[in-house]
Amino acid sequence: MPAYGEIYISIPENGYSEFSEGLAIKFIKKDNTEWIGNFETGSSSLKFATKLKDSENILIIACGNCYIMNSEETQPKVEFGHDYKYIFEYNTKFVLVGEYSISIVESIDNIEHLDNLCYEGITNVKLENENLIGELNNYDSYGEGYKNGFILNLETSEFKGIERIKKQNKINTENIAKNNKWWKLW
């Protein structure tokens, strides 16, 4: 944060109640005046900023929180998410992968969210041609962990789950003693 000059602007307005430092970004308006935004951070380590294609808007990810800003304005046009940890660029789209959800940002008017895809996180994500491929980690009704693969076609936005890939937390029941009484009659 600057040691002198204008104070930063907290984004969102109700951000940090104690005004601790978030992600500080300097903006330059068309008239060459400057302002500094202090963006509230989320729950990941991803820090990212880029201009959206064919737009004056800027996509900012502040440790998982996503904002779409215009340098002429000091308030976000859109804000969403809190845990985005990976970003992929495909043509004019930015694909944001969080712990449990995926968002596709093309413009301020074209944002798609696929929420609550799993219970235990999205892993092993990669971009192959027009497909985002990865694994959804879940638990079944017996409490056993498993992974489902997925393919998200970025041209059509079609999401396909793939059958279970492998068990994660298989419990070894062979070593559990049967009829092991913990009580005794006197």
C-alpha cells in the first residue's frame, strides 16, 4: 500500500473491516489520473489480472475472489467466487476452476457458472484442445471416496461426467477384530 498520497479504495466497499492489505492494483484512467484498488482476497493463492478480449473491462482474481472492473470506475461491475485456484485461457474465454465449481468468463455479459460439482474438490485439471478435463472428488453413501472424471467442451459448454475412476479411501476390514467385547460380566 502506498506510504503517501491518496489512500487506496477498498473493493468491495464493505471489504476488510480492519482495512488490512488485500491485493493492491493500480489503475490508470483515460485522463491519466491514477487510483489504487485494495481487493478483498479469497481462499486460494491465485493472483491474476488481464484485460478481457474486445473490451475495456479487466478480469481480476484476488486469491480466489473474482472481480470484473473498468479502470474508469472504482466499484466492480461483477464480483463472484472465493476459491478459484486455476485459470485457463481458451480463445476469448477464461476458464476459472475453483475447489467445487467452474466458471467461464468471456465478457461481462457472458459468464457461465457450473456450481457444486463435487464435495471434495476438483483435481488434475488440464486443457486439451477445446476440452477442459479433470476429476471430481466425492464420497458415496458408505463414506468411501471416489473420483469421477469430467469433460467440459468449451465450444458448446456441454459438461459430461465419466464413470468412477478409482476408490480413494478404501478401509481395510481384515485387521478389525470381530466379536471383540469391551465389557465383561462379574
